[in-house]
Amino acid sequence: MSQRMQQGQPMIVMSEDSQRVKDRDAQDYNIRAARAVAEAVRSTLGPKGMDKMLVDSMGSVTITNDGVTILKEMDIDNPTAEMIIEVAETQEDEAGDGTTTAVAVTGELLKNAEELLEQDIHPTAIIKGFHMAAEQAREEIDDIAEEIDTEDEGLLRKTAETSMTGKGAEVNKEHLSQLIVDAVGAVTVETDDGDSVVDLEFLKIETQSGRAVGESELLEGGIVDKDPVHDNMPTDVEDASILLLNDPIEIEEADVDTEVSITDPDQLQQFLDREEKQLRDKVDHIVDTGANVVFCQKGIDDLAQHFLAKEGILAVRRTKKSDLEFLSEVVDGAVVGDLEAATEDDLGSGSVTRDDDDDLFYVEGDDSHGVTLLLRGSTEHVVDELERGVTDALDVVAQTVADGRVLAGGGAIEVELASRLRDYADSVSGREQLAVEAFADSLELVPRVLAENAGLDSIDILVDLRAAHDDGEIRAGLNAWTGDVEDTFESGIVEPAHAKEQAVTSATEAANLVLKIDDIIAAGDLSTDGEDEEMPPGGPGGMGGMGGGMGGMM
Ligand code: ADP
Ligand code: MG
């Protein structure tokens, strides 16, 4: 039975299980997916944004207000939605803050693009218009941004506070923002041409639950949250020569499967002696290097512990890898992977001090510049969310120090940009003009949502904001605490310009990526309309394929 392909018949290259969606249907499908993601994080935007409780399949709970965390934990199973999550991740990598803004604006760009598509405007024109608008917006941001004195601590603290608000750091935000500014200061170095370079590699964040947030502190050097392996070891070593070891101090078994058959007691003794000698040799080698402190990432045999204690060496086992790496910076020593190869040159120098209240060691280097930000909070959930907020704020302050340009927040920058983009649109011809206008409208989503989340009338607020900007009040924004439209720069709601530029860039790229697709070919099932009765609540984008992993939220 030979089956030949007949002339003129299309060749079938897709398997029967695969699905294909084209043109407007493809755009529709993608836009709905992207908007559903945007809707999911919108309610967390701003200082009065709500938190989300995420429960993963193992039942563990995360409570957060952080856009990128929400999206990462949501376990989304939809290719377009995943593209939007990448926007958040890019924003997080490039700017450290502004993830919710980037994703929410992406959703709004697509919503407005959909209206243009319905008017039969070709996606290419929309993409081009969005691109032009984004370019113009970045230029305007640079024009609007204010150059600040990067040593102005008060202002830096405000950028930290603005970034942290709404992230569980409210009560202690003065204390925390000071710690953040100090921490960044500690790892900032001036280059020869007078530029400031912030190296966050030299900054480590540690968390501990059980104490109040207000007891968070900034420490010189690093900490190791472990106990000595033996009671008879010193716990404080002032002139410490520190070996950082990623190799067990244990008996090496030649082969796991080797069986030792012992027939008489002498043989047993020999065998034990051999083992003891091996451990003895290892400890002797440590003594030879001159080390009096060993932080070991692996295990330490009981007998070796005993030998080390006898030698007066402080040893810690199962030190976290990240701790060892950081200590390597702090004490300027190498992480040694093979004990036999360790030499005096590998050792770091500094001091080790025991904190008996918290059961941890403080490790300071003699002449290096690592610092640890020790964040405390009553419970794990509190500390975890605090850490997310503080990490964003650290990036924000670091960026502000490096870049020196800031903007008025609370939607001030977005409204000003929208107004300038509408002027710019007049100079754009063709269909692209409509896209530039749509872009301007999309930016105004930020003040609208900030107002909405603060329980205010978003239309009233937007009207007031536009009026203020028409009157030339460039810094007029919404103060979500008072509900007033005011000069938000003066009220201390200040954001770094770089993060905003990045948000414009990432949102535009993501929206354009989605708009460019006119054909979806899926190997498996693409659940579209009608097949799923359950749709995620709250969003216009109730598309299938995304319902699954979201059971734990909203
Ligand atoms: P993102 O993930 O985009 O950083 P956030 O939840 O951190 O989202 O919210 C950031 C937005 O909140 C920014 O537009 C910022 O200007 C605004 N914002 C911060 N503090 C205030 C405030 N007190 N009043 C109004 N808006 C504020
Ligand atoms: Mg933020």
C-alpha cells in the first residue's frame, strides 16, 4: 500500500494533537493572557496596595506585595503569560524595583492596542507607534529628572522609603531606610574620575526571626549562624587566621562498596588506627597552615572535632556556601576545595566574635569592606517580606547613588509623560499617531491604580492631576497617605529615573512582542474560549491554561 503525496495538496506537518490559532484570534488569545497577568498584580501597586497570599502545591505560604515574587510563585502555565513574567524578571534584574509598574503598564498597552486592532489598524503601525513613544518617553524622563547630590543622605533615605512603602516595613521605615543608606555607603567606592561605584557583592542580607524589626542592624563583616562543633573550642578569636574549607574533615572511604572483613582483633585495631591517623593527618595539616579558625562547608568527624579542640582551633561545620563565599570577600581568603592543597596563603585574617544571645558568630576582616545587613522580625513571614522590600530599596539607593537622577513619584512622572507624549503625537503622522496617544493613555494607568488602591476616586484624581500638569506643575502627583494631589517630590515620594526608564522599555518590548505574533502553533492543547468554565476572577483575561496553578491565590 503505497501512499503518495498528491500534487497540489498541502503537506501536513503538524501532528493531530497540535492546535493552531491565527491572526486576530491569536492576538486576542495572547492579549487576554497578558492582561490576566497584569490584572493579577495591579492591586498590589503603591503604598496602599494589598498583599497576596500564595500557597504552593506543598502548602507553604508566602505573603507578599512584591510583583515579581507573586508572578514567580503563581505557577503559570501559559506561554504568553510567561513572556509577561519575563518582563518582571528583566525589570527586577535591571532596576531592582518597578516590576508591578512594568507589568501593569504592559497590560494597559495591550488593552489599548486591542482597541486599535478593532479599528483595523495594522499591528505593525501599533508596534512602530509604541516604539516611537517609548523612545520619546525616555528622552522626556531624562529631561524631567532632577540631578541630585548623591551624598544627600536625606534624599537617599526618601528613595528607600518610597520603594519600601507597602512592603511590611512601614512602622520602622526611618530606621530601615537609614540602615539601607548606610549599607550602600559602606560598599560604595569612588573611582579615580570621581564616579561612585556601588558594589552590592560586598553586602550580604541575613534574616532572623524572633525579634522586633526595629532591632535590625548593620554589621561590619559577615555572620555565621552556627555553633562550634565542640564545647572545648574557643568561641572568640581576636587574631583569627581563617581557613574557608569546602572539603569534609572526615575519613575518606576508598570505595563505598569496599567490604572490610576482619578476622582477628589485631586487624580491627589496625583498621581503627588507620582511620585515626587519617583524621590526625588532616588536623595536623590545618595546624601547619597556621589556621586557628575553620569554617567548613561539609562535615567534621567526631574524632577530628576532638583533635581540633585540643589544638585550640575553632571549627564550624555545615557552613552555608553563600556564607563561605561572602566570608572569602570579608577576610580576603580563598575557599579551599581540597584540604591537602591548603596553604598559609589561602587563609583570611580578621576576628571572630561570638554572640551568645543569638547563637551566631560575627566575622570581621582586617582590611576588607564587606558588611551584613541583619534583618529581624517577629516571624518568618514578616522577615521574608521585609527582605523583599529591603532588597528593592537597596537597589534603588544604589542606583540613585550611581546615576544621580530622580523623579517625583505618586504618578507625577507618568502624568507629565502622558501630557508630553500627547504633544509629541501631533507631530507624528499616520496611524502611528493613534498608537502614540494610546501609549500616553497607558501610562496614566499608574496614577489611576494608585488612587484606586488607596480607595480614592481614580477619575477625579486623574482630572486633578492633568489640570495641575497643564498648569506646569511637573511634580504634581498623588500622595496616597493624604489623598492629595501635591508636589510629591517635596513630600518625599521620590523614585530613581533609571528604574522608570527601564519600566518603559520593558513594558514596550513585551507589548510589542505579543502584538507581533499572528500565529500560534501549539504541540498540545491550547485551551481557548468556551472550553474552560472556570475563569480567573477579576480579570478580562479568563483564559484557560492559566487557571490551574492559581488555585491558592486571590
Ligand atoms: P513596583 O513593583 O512597580 O515598584 P510598588 O508597589 O513598589 O510597585 O509601587 C510603586 C509606585 O508607588 C510608584 O509609582 C511610586 O511612585 C508609588 N508610591 C510610593 N509611595 C507613594 C505614596 N506615598 N503616595 C503615592 N504613591 C506612592
Ligand atoms: Mg516598588
